[in-house]
Amino acid sequence: MPTTTPDIHKAMFMELIMMLSSSAMQQLGKIINPMTGKTEIQLEAAQATIDMVEMLDAKTKGNLDQEEERLIKNILTSLRMNYVETAAATPAPPPTAPVAEKPVEPSPATNS
């Protein structure tokens, strides 16, 4: 039986949410980065990815079936909890000292 367009759209939507979830988990250091073979914590990138899932949740409000709604809500809950856990366990970067401005030397006076 051929797959209908709504079925394809549902599968693609769910795959998109799962890809964003995997990206955020990788950015939170919960999944190994396949390019480097290491876990890396990138809190700002993770927050941006979570914000993107939240945007999709808001923009699709009222247009999702029960399964899609449950998936996006569960993923958002999991990502938020993992973000808080990782942020609490990650030491804050040291504050950077302000760059001292080079003093402006007076220009030599010109005698006219």
C-alpha cells in the first residue's frame, strides 16, 4: 500500500524533532560527537536548538495529532531537564578582563 502525503509529512515531522533532539543532546555532552569521537558541551548551541523545538511546538499548536503532540512535549521536557542538569554541572567560564584602552597621546602642537 503506497504511503500517503499526510503519512509522509508525519514521518518527516517526527524525524525532524528527533534530529533536533539528538543535536541538542550532543551539544549537552550526552551523546558523542561522531566527527570528533568526543563528548563536547556547548550550552549556547544546545539552548538555541531547544528554542527551535519550542518554536516548532508553538507554530504547530492545534495541527498535530496525539502522537506528534506527545513526542514533542516529551522531547522538550527531556531536553529542558538535561539542559538544567548540564548547566548546573558545568563550571562557568572565567570572566574576561576588560581590555584596557590604549591611552591617546596628545598630538604635537603646531605653531603657526
